[in-house]
Amino acid sequence: MNRRPCRKIMVGNVAVGGDAPVSVQSMLNVPTADLDAARKQLESLRAAGAQIVRLAVDGERDVAALRELVKATPLPLVADIQFDRPSAIGAIRAGVAAVRVNPGLFPADGAEFSALAAELCEHGTAIRVGANSGSIGEAAIREACRSGLDRDDAIARTLAEKTLRQCEALEKLGVRHIKAALKASNVAVTVAANRFFATRSDLPLHIGVTEAGTAYRGAIKSACGIGSLLLDGIGDTIRVSLTGAPEQEIRAGIAILEACGRRDPAPEVVSCPTCGRTVVDLERLVEQVESLIARLKAAGTPPPYRKIAVMGCPVNGPGEARDADLGLAGTRTGQLLLFRRGEVLGAFPAEQGFAELEKLLASPPQK
């Protein structure tokens, strides 16, 4: 698929934009100043597949913790500055890979903005200009509506223009490692804002739907918004914003990238929706297979297969899923058929069938 051409920047050791793979981010939900909890969650996120992690930084205690955390993890850390302007300078000096600031916190005509730009240039630190729909004033929205736009389009256009102005002001001061983020809790507004920005700038884009909700609803909203943009070729790093454990965000983000063809599943796990012919606990079986593959990947030994099928019956198994490299299918007797590219290798009791699949996943594929 085509991808929007944009410049490449570095966020620590992770390339963002250009021809770099789309990366997945999350954010700690423990206090940054709680070093033990922060270290533990950083390691958990790294194991889950996070490539960049953001932390809330609001004051000297958090800045002091950053000095330790940047030494404790190989992950690039992004300091999220929402209230305390001096924390941005402190975070840069503490060695973070990037800072995230809202355009409203640092007016582009202020001395603090110029000081921030100077620090970014001196340390080679990246900046994410992160604006969301809640930071747009009502007067600006009404002004955009007077030009004939409906309210959603007015919010999207204002969000993009506000972000563009901040990015342009940073570039004039010599800052080069800039990425932009335009988010709303409304999927349509998020997509429209990013599409508008993408036509007017070559800066890399961090995409996501903010305040998306719980793991169930939030993942659906995020898949709609992030997926739409990725299929347009827009998006260089993503975050799935969920109410819950940040590790869930990483799993959802990776799944969205795989579904949109922006990351090779290696291997892809497919399963049927079940029907009255299903007599095995297919949901549990799929979870077992996915967990097994995740463990093999984490151990540095990803299965050398393209597609694994886990199906409820022989009709959907060796039949409809005959293109799968390996697969399991339930039977009316409760056994599991193990098959390879449509050829049945044997029928086994459930636990033995899973064990046989595990053996094959760890072995080279047959020609």
C-alpha cells in the first residue's frame, strides 16, 4: 500500500516517519516519581512490544525520577507536559527522547517557547506537538463555522491549523525533530483533522483517538480511526488510548497494524466465528495458540509460518482454511484435527492436539 511521504525523525533510537515501520506507543498509568512502579511497568510494556513510552511529568519530583528512568530502560521516553512549563526544560536536560507539549501551554510568541526550542536544538531532543479537540476555544470553532463548515469539520480544521502554526514556529527556531498529533474523542473529527494536516505538512504524524474508552469500546473506536488513516497511508506512530492497563493498548495497536497491513503478523492467527457444529471450547483454544505464539516471539524464536488456523469444525478447518500453513480443527467427538495446508496430519485428544501443534510451531516448515 502507498504511504504518505514525510520526513523521518528520531525519537531516541526509534525512527519515526519516512520509510520507518509504524511504531506502537503507550503511556505509564503509575506516577512517574514512583520509581519502582515505573520501572516495573516500563519492563512490562517493553515485553508486550511497546517501542516508545510516554510519562506524565508535572514538577521536579517527576523530573528527578526521569534521570533514573532513562538509564533503566532501552525504550525511548517521552515526557508529557500538561501544566508545568519548567518541567519541559528539566525533562530535556534529564535525557528524555522527546517531550510532548500542547500548543496552548507554550504560546509561539513567548520567551518560554523560544527557550524550549533552544533546549530542543541543543540536546537533539524530539518534540511532539500534541493538540486535542478539548484545547480549542469556542470562538475559534464559531469562526470556522462562519466559513460554511459544519461543527465537526470546523473543529477538525481548527485543530489542524493550530498545530500547523506551532510546528512552523518551531521550525523557524531551528527545531527539526518534530512530530504532530491531532486527536479527538470523535472518530470522524480525528480522521478529518489528520487528513487535512497531511495535505499541508511533511511532518510525521502520531495518530490515535483520544479518550477512546474501555478495552472493548475503545479498541473498536481506535481501530476505526487509526485504521482509516493507516489505510490512507497516514500515520507513523500510534497509540490506542484505553481505560485500563497500558499493555492492552500495545496488544490492540499491534493488532490494528497487522490488520491494516502495516506490520507482518508472522504468523497471522485466524479463527472461525463458531456455529452449531462447534463442540470444542474454541475461544479458549485460540487464546492458547495466541499466547503460545507470543511466548515464542518473546523468546526470539517466532514460528516460521505465515498463517495458523484455529477452526471449530472440519468444514472450516482443512476445508475453508486449506491455505493455512498449520491448523487445528474441532470435531463432533471433541478431538482436534491437526492439518497442514489442507492435509490432515492426525486426530488427537484436545490437550495432545495442542501439544502436537506446539511441536510443529517450533520446527522448520516443510517445503
